[in-house]
Amino acid sequence: MHRVELSIRHALKCRGCGVCVEKCPNNVIAIEYGVAVIGNGCVHCGQCIEVCPVVKFG
């Protein structure tokens, strides 16, 4: 449940910094219209959430 909460917080407050794009091992995250968009192929590894400043400090 905690990971779901972090994912929702990440999505709602995303500022498009791009840190998650670089961290994604499957290269399925892109910045579109100023926010991160996770595409098909996401395996829910959580590496993007671990580095997200919104999740850490938001």
C-alpha cells in the first residue's frame, strides 16, 4: 500500500525534472508536456520512485 501512495503522490506532483527518466532500467519514462509519463513496458521496479525528489521531499 505504501508504494501505491508514493506512486500517486509522484504522479500528482510531478514537476518534470527528468531524474526518473535516467534511472529507469527499461527506458519507458519520457517527459511530455512538463510531466513524467510512464509507457508500456514498466515492470514496477520502483527505481523511479526511489530517486524522485517529489516523493522524497514532497
